[in-house]
Amino acid sequence: MKMLSLASAPFFFAQAANPFGGGSVMVIAYGLLFAAMYFLMIAPQRKKQKELQKMIDSLQAGDEVLTTGGIFGEITNKKEDRFVVRIAENTKVEIGRGFIQTVVKKTGEDKSK
């Protein structure tokens, strides 16, 4: 017995619906497959990317951040395409905007937490 793969499923349904070669059913099936893929995979990723960009644009000096490399630091200066981050006493590094993963603590938050 042959196993059906996910890629051949629209073709199978198209043949079952119209055994004389109904191509329009197959086009509709592929369209539904693409729409499902868009709403399950592409749309949430785009939303997450927009939120990350908004967070990066709102960063200011004094915010504590986590980089994609796993380094915690405090932003001391904001340049056009990068941040200057203090990671230890007398140690500052410049990090590209795309390498900020998340904000640990904003400047205006309560420090007693």
C-alpha cells in the first residue's frame, strides 16, 4: 500500500473530486495550502519582527539589554547603526542594532525589583 505524502494530497483530492482531470480543484487546493501556511507561519513571524524593531527603536541610554551572543550590558550611547554597551567596569563594546535580543530593564523601571 502506498503512503500519501503531504505534497501529493492536493493532487489526490483533485483526482477524487473529478476523475477526468479537474485542474481547477487542484489550483484551489494549492491556494488553500498556501493560505494556511501564510497564516500559521509567515504572519506571526512578521508580527514578531515588527515588535522587535519597535523595541530596538525605543532603546535609550541606561537600558539594560541582552545580546544574541548572551552578553548582558547597559547601553551608554546610541549611534545611528549601533549601540555602545558597557558590559563591565571600564569595558565598552559597540554592538550592531540587529544583535540586541531583548531588553532586561528599561531606564524608567523600578530598580528595587
